[in-house]
Amino acid sequence: MFAGTYSFRPNSDQSAGLKRFQAWAPPDGFVFQGHWQRADGAGGLFLAEVESAAAAFEATAAWTDLIEFDIVPVLDVMEAVSVSAKVLAWIDSVS
């Protein structure tokens, strides 16, 4: 799972971007779980299941002339708590 935020590059043609988005479909291996537009029109954010870095690259490459992306892997908080507990226990064992 990946979370991403994006913002339009200065002086980008948002009309061209809208036309492109209406004709676009996400590539195989990139499935939106949610996609939201900022209310100020300056960008948005999304959550997507991504099978590979190549799928994420293909999904964003169509937009890099208009949009700057920040994409990070994310995990469920309960899974993160379990991993954090394991890592902290290891740190304590070697400290």
C-alpha cells in the first residue's frame, strides 16, 4: 500500500491535465483505494495498492510534466505497532 500527495507545478496547464486525466486509466498493478482532490485545487492525495515500483512509476510518469508527487509506502497501524515492538525489543537487547 502506498500513500501519495501531489501538487501542480507552477504555471502548469490544469485544463490540459484534466483532459488527460479523463482519458487516462491506471496501469495494471496500480489500484486506487481512495483519491481526493484538495478543496483549493492545488493538488490532492491518494491511497493505492501497488504491486511494484514499475507500476507506481508508470502511474505517475504520465503526469510529471504537470505534477510533483510525494509517494511513500504505508501499513496498517496495528501491523506497525507489532513491528515497532519487535524492533524496540531488539534495540533493548543490544543496548
